[in-house]
Amino acid sequence: MIQKAVDERAVEEAVDDAEQAIAEFDGACRWLATARQGLMEPLAAEVWVFDKGLTQVVLVKHRWRGWVPPGGKVESGETPRDGATRELFEETGLRVELLPQPAAVAVRSYHPDWPVTLGLSYTAVVDAAVSFVSEAGQPVAWKRLDEGWESCFPDDLSRIRQHAAWLADRLDRH
């Protein structure tokens, strides 16, 4: 466990991003307000990378979580956005600019034996022809949003689809 004083900047950035997130799931902001009063578990961050047509998302195949967005633990000294960017590069080889507004905030456990923690989801849009460099033992691939995928997080598909529709609506207006 990390005491909140150790990474106060990361916690403050997480609070700001959670408040700005387009979608909130699992009572995440209420959970965060309570969690800040004591010891905080490490924060998690991921990136929903869409193709320009918003019909596909980049996922990595974790050995027991199944297909999940690239992401992981926010390291000491990082903001959640920094952690998401680093994890994306480590797991896919992609260096991209994240969209300014976080996509979502949620509370979940990343392992059956671990407590729940706050997870922030960020977004990027890239050309589908990008090349990936996957981590050893963790393949990376485009997955179509109109098809399902195997994951220990069954709500991810609908949440990611919802965000793609929101992005498509925003892009159509501009």
C-alpha cells in the first residue's frame, strides 16, 4: 500500500481527471473521496486506442485477464496520464498523444486477491496501419467493436463502445 502523502501529486491528478472523465462507473468518484481519507492502493491507468473510423480498439492479451486495453499501475512520481502513456508504450510500442479529456473512471480489482483501486481510462485515435511492438508473452491486436472478446472485465466492451459512439458524435459535430 502507498500512503497518500507519498504520491499526493498523482492522487490530486487522479481526482482532477476523475472529475473530468466523460463516464463514471462503479461509483468511482464517491469511492475515491472515501479512499483518500486513508491509505491508497496504487492507481491504475489504461488507454483506449481507437482507429480513425472508431470501429476498432487496440487490446493486449494478458495471460489470465484475457483481452484488455493497454495499461497498468501508475508508478511513484507519475500522474495517471503519464502512467497510461508509459504503459501503452511498454505494451504496444505506440507513442501517441492522448485526448485531453479522460474517457472514464472506474473502480475494480485487477486480481482476485487484490483490493479494488481506481482506474482511469484515457483515449487516443490513430491510423489502423500503425505497427505494434508487443511485450513478450502479451500479444497486441486490433479488436472490432462490433464483435466481442474474451476478458475478465465483461463490462469493458460496452463501456468502450459507448465511448467510441460519444467520440463519433463529437467528431461529426466538428
